[in-house]
Amino acid sequence: GKPSPTRCDHVIDDMNGRIDAIICGGESKVGVESTIIDLSGEEPVILRPGGITLEDVVAVCGCGRLDKHVLSSVSAKEQPKCPGMKYTHYSPDADVTVVEGSPESVFIKIKELVTKAKAEGLVTGVLAACDVGFDADCFISTGKDSRTFSAVLFDALREFDKKEVDVVFAQFSLQDEAGIAVKNRLYKSAGNKVIYTDLDI
């Protein structure tokens, strides 16, 4: 249920004393886990998005779709088809809230949430594209595109835990194909706790 390891030191943190050796190949370039595709039906179905996007699958196979649980949760009665489909997954110790909408409205909302949380004595973290005016105790940049966000996401969630952050407010406004994998992991890490700042979303 914790953020996946994307660097050697993450593996050491998770597996120290349980394995004999680690072969280090450097930092993960994709960041999120592999794409899982169900080929048992009439068309390919992406169960877990990763570096290979739906667009890539359709380009090769001529068709394809996302499973309905890619951006929602598996109910308690349903059996997950693959890892990461449960309500919360990839979660740090900090409480994560995703704030989605236009960059301007998200910025205003996150500032408001940080101010309120700090007034309550909480240690705050912000995960956003640029640090302009956030008064959070810990800020981590997602970069300007989906590929960069994907590469830094799990490392960022682990870093918030190292800094003993209580609450994390994460910006999400990416709409391209690569952003689906980021959205999937980020929403699962927040237990699908999302604030939509724009009325048209």
C-alpha cells in the first residue's frame, strides 16, 4: 500500500534485512509501475496505466480501452484484477488531498488549504508544478509535464514521510495520455480524496 520504490535507497528502506543484495540500475526513468493489459477479451483493456499509454496500445492493436477502475475504486465486493486497484494504494503516511482544476484556481485553493492546516498545527506539504507563493513546510516540484511528474511522484511521496509531513496537497491538471498513469497513482494515494476547483469539471 505504500509508494513504490523508484531508487536504490527506497528498496533499502523497504527490504533491508529481507534480501541479500540489490543490483542498482540508477533511478527509474518512468517512475510509475508497468502498464498491465488484459488481453482475455475482444479488445485490449488497460488495468493499470504506466509508461505505455492507451494511445500506444491503440496504435499497435487498432483498439483498446481503460478499465473502469483505472480512475475509480474497486468495491469491497469485487476482486481486483491487478495490483493497485483498491481504494487506497501507493499512500504515504501523510494524508493526501488532490486539488484538480485550472492552474490559477488550484493555486488559490492550495494556498487556502495550507493556511488552514498550518493554523491547526499541522506540518504541510505541497506537490505542484511550481513554487510560487505556497507557504508550505515542504514543497516538491512535479515538473511541467506528465513524464516528469510520473518520474518524481513516488519519490516525492516518500520524501514527505521523511520530513514528517502531516498533510499533502497535490496539484493535478494534466490531461494528456501520459497523465492518466499519474492521475491513477495520485488518486489512489489520496484514497480518491479530490477537490475540484472549477465548476465545469
